Amino acid sequence: MKAVAMPTVSRVAVCGGTHGNELAGIYLVREMLKKRADGTEPVSVVTVMSNPRAAQLCVRYVETDLNRCFTRAALSAPVSETSPYEMVRSQELNALLGPKASMQAVDLLCDLHNTTANTGLCLITYSDRDWICLHICKHLQARTNTKMASTPVRYVHFDIPLNEAYSLDSVGKHGFAMEIGPQPHGVVRSVIFSAMQEGVQLMMDWICQFNSGTLFEGGWVDVYTMVKNIDYPRDSETHVITAAVHPDLQDRDFCLLHPGDPMFLCFSGETLRYRGKEALYPFFINEGAYYEKGVALSLARKRRVQIPSVRSETLR
Amino acid sequence: MKAVAMPTVSRVAVCGGTHGNELAGIYLVREMLKKRADGTEPVSVVTVMSNPRAAQLCVRYVETDLNRCFTRAALSAPVSETSPYEMVRSQELNALLGPKASMQAVDLLCDLHNTTANTGLCLITYSDRDWICLHICKHLQARTNTKMASTPVRYVHFDIPLNEAYSLDSVGKHGFAMEIGPQPHGVVRSVIFSAMQEGVQLMMDWICQFNSGTLFEGGWVDVYTMVKNIDYPRDSETHVITAAVHPDLQDRDFCLLHPGDPMFLCFSGETLRYRGKEALYPFFINEGAYYEKGVALSLARKRRVQIPSVRSETLR
């Protein structure tokens, strides 16, 4: 394949604390904010604490989940003094980093997240043909002899139109959530912090090389496309959950789940099995923040996507 | 040693949800509440959801930490409509299960807790010579061929006078927190739930046998007595933490920590070491709820305590 020429990635946003109890991103952003730009950086990076009130309280959100407030509808809704804090904040962030889907938006938005699920490092996007995001993923996967060498890196694709895309990373021209787990919410684990720090550094390395005119060879990347969510078994009257994720499934994110495999172990002792007809890849298994959303795990289909060689249109 | 004759353990309380986001205890109490007593039970068990409002919201507490509200001073403080919910609730629980240090108190109070630290199962008490608690610990340690066989069981002793003892379990004539980890707050993990369920069942088995006149042989139990807490390194101005627990220490609860061993890894990359003069046993390493309390880990001294054979005073 011929190399695809693409615009340089000149303006980058790194955001943390979009969920105020996901601490690796919060402490990484605080570290980055300590290092003031001196104007000699090859790339303009804006570092943002997305939800400072929630971070201050160490809660996911104050009034509503900020990372569901970036649909086109939410960003254009009128706000008043009685609007939830996060509805106001999403429009502030859109003004700062977007506007979404405009030429003024940052070129790349990396939003840092943590999960209680054993996901390793995932780049979560709304596109399976964003060559910039896919090349950054490939670059992270190729790292060796690094602290995060033992952390698997995967590309997750939510097949949702941009208008309906609800998360902060959808504001950039390119964007992804960098999601790393397992880490309890409200806790920072050193190995998770280091993996995130290194993930961001590798992303910046790729961007600098790309902007400098380096040709990045094409190849193949495995893409996990979200198919559906599965809720916990619940009491039909109280809606209280009646089972936990089965021990055989817990922590086995991205390990193929076959029809008939154990899925839940009821508190009463009964095993419930996966009743689907297709083997799929589970992820976000037992994520703490998703109990309230009715999601015990998500299921994805995996396929290999061929990506072209890329280089920047203009050399500096 | 001659067997010590002790009163039967006739009234037992099993409490969960003292912290509303520690889910194994909450779901275990809900399961127990489904099974109505039919009057034929050999022991009277009262099952209590300690902080239902916090459990409903899936937060540790609503206004103040309930499990710090059981000192004599807190239990005798006047309450009004403006008192924190948990101050009122602690007095309700004291009326139901106590009064603390009275003849009317339940014979044994088991309060179920979870921690993000890799503690295994701990019985946490205020006494290193409570033969009932120590024998129950020995009984749990002796279990074989059970689901929780891989879960270490330890006895932790907080050397605090009963008047100042601040936790719910101090309301019973005998009492302990049954603390199990690692489990993120706001998450229930099946293996942790099962270990807790089995721990409670083994405790009940011991009580039934004891009340039936079984002689329990004495022996030795390792007791970990809390010596001190260690806080995270913090910025001197903002008090924001500047380091995470070192990867070499993380998850190594109850593994001896020697002077000079790595303790923290700063976000800037620097390693900080344990500066104490005495090798001690760390526990509650990186417990999520203790960031706000200024505790990165606790340190304990271990010693072996000889316990006598016991039997109940009166046969039924």
C-alpha cells in the first residue's frame, strides 16, 4: 500500500480526572501540570483536569457522569444555574478543546481512565479506520524492554456515530480513552501509574516522530468491536444483584468466552452460563462504576484491520 | 493447661454494610436476611445492615465514618436533628446490640468488612487474650479442603482500651471485624464473597460445637499487634500525595518489612525506603478508604500467644 499523507498532529490534549476517583490519570495530569511548557516543545500539549470537583471529592462525578455529556445534543443544550455541574463543565471543555467536529478542535485528545477490570491498557475509540489512533496503538504494542512490557495493549472500537459519541475523547479530531486496569477506584497502584505514564510518553514519541516526517510502516492491528453489554442477574422486584461474576471469568478480560462457559456465580451457589450463540471477547468484567449502569461485562468481536503506512503531509 | 470454662455464646450478631461500599458483607447480610429464623436454630443470630443509607448509595458513609462512632464518648453524646446520620445510627445499633460493656450486649459481634489491601481474612480485635475470638481464629485457620483454604487467616490486635475502642464490634461482649481483601470498594468479587460466607459458617460451627460442650484444645495463635501507621509522602503545601506504594511492597501484606526496604515510588521516579529501626509486618497496604485518614499502611509486631483449652460452662 502507498503511504497515506496526513496532517501533522500539532495540538494534543491529555486529560485526566474525567472520572474523579480514577487516580492514575489524576496524579499523572498533576505531575504533567507541574512541568511548565517553556515554548521549545515540538508539540503543543494542553493538560487538563477534566472534573476538578469530582477529583477533589474522589468520586466518579458530582451530579452526572461527565463522560456521557459530549453528545452533540448535550453540548448544544441550554444550561442554567440549575444544570448539573458536569453538563456545564462538558460545554467548558468543548469550548477549550473543541468545538467537537470543528477545525478548531485539538488534533488529538487522549483521555486517561482506570478500571477495576483486568483490561491491561486499552485505547478506546469510535473508529476502526482512524489511522492515527491505530498507528499509536501499534506503536504502543511494539514497545519492548519497558516497564509496561508486561501490560497488554489493545484497540477497542465502539461503533457509534460521532454525533452520538458521548465521551470527552470524541471532541478531538482524533481521540481515544487510554483505559488501564485493574486498579480499584480511589486507589493509585504504582505499576498502573507507571504504565499510564509510559503509554502517554510513547504516544508523544510517536507524534513527534510523525510530525518530523518519519514514515510509519503499515500492518495489521487487532480491533475489538463492542457488540453488547450483559447485566448482572437481579431480583425481579428489588433489582438488587443476585450473583457475582463467576471466578472462572473474573479477571479474564479479552479471553474468548464460549457458549456454555460459566458467567455468574449466584450468592445462593448456582452457576449461570453464557447463553449466547457466538464466542465473543469479554471486557470491562466487573467494572465497579458499571453496577449502576446495568453492565456486568461487555462483549466484543475481534477482527484484524489492515492499516496503511502513514507520514505527515508537511515536514517541519 | 486446665480447660477454661466460659459462658455459652448464645446471642450472636452478624453485621454488614457498616461501610456502605464494602460489598461482600452487604450481599452476605442480604442473603442471610432472606433466610428467616424458624426458632429451631441452636444459636440466636441477629443479622444487621449497619448503615443502610450508605449501602443504598454505595459509599463508605453519608456524613461521618460509622465505624469510628462507637467510643464510649460518641455513644453517650447528645444527638439532635442536626447530628450526623452515623452518630445517630451508632446509638441505635448500640441500643440494639449493646449497650456496650453491659450484660445485655450480644455475646459475640462479627462485623463484616472488605479492604482493597491484599490482607486475606483478618479477625481484628481489641484484645490479645479473648479466648473465644482466638479459638474462632484457630478454628478458621485449621479448615482444610474448603473454598477458602487458599485464603490466609490472621489475628490482628489493636491495643486500645475498650472505652476508646471505636468500631462496631466493640459493642459485643466478644467481637471482631472480619476483614477480607483484596476487593475494590463498590465491587463484589466471587472468591471474596465465598471466603466471607465460609468464614461466617465456620464461626457458627465453632459456636454451636462450643455451646454443645465440645472441648477445644489450646495451642498457639500468631497475633499481629498494631504498632503504628505510615502516611503517604505529601506535598508540604497542598498535602496532595506525591508517591504511590512501591511495587515491591504493594500486595505484600503481612510479609516482613525490613529497614531499608522500598516503601514508596514517587510519581517523579524516586524510591523512598522504610526508615524504621525494627522489622515489622505491614498490613492495610494501600487501602483506598485510608487516603483521607493519612494512612498508606499500618505496621504490626507479631508474637505467638498461648491459648488455653476451653469449654462452655453449662451444657444444654
